[in-house]
Amino acid sequence: YAVLAPAGTPRAVVDRVNQEIAAVIKLPDVQSRLIADGVEPAGNSPEEFAAMIKRELARIAKIIKAAGIQVE
């Protein structure tokens, strides 16, 4: 699961939302529910999440290219 905001969202808003979500993710009942759903609670920073998205997009692009997948 992830929470995204539109480009240009003020940094103060991003930081506050991230802070609140990180606090909720640390609650034992929330962690238990996420784990039961097969999710590894991370609560990373916006920068870490952005870097992960970039890595995943690059990885998936390689797979698409290697498989010869084309848009129809």
C-alpha cells in the first residue's frame, strides 16, 4: 500500500502526512493487520519511497523490453 500526493504538494503537507502515517503504522493492531494481509509495514520517507518507485519502474521497463511487449 502507498499514499501519493500530486506533484507540487507543499513539503510541509507531505511531511505532516508522512509523520501521521508513520505513527499509525507503528500501532501494534495496525501492524498485525498489515502483516495478516501480507504487507510488510515500512513507513519509509518520501525520498526513500520515490527512489523505490524509480528502481521498480526501471526494473519493469527492462522486463517489458526483454519480453518484446508492445502497446497496441
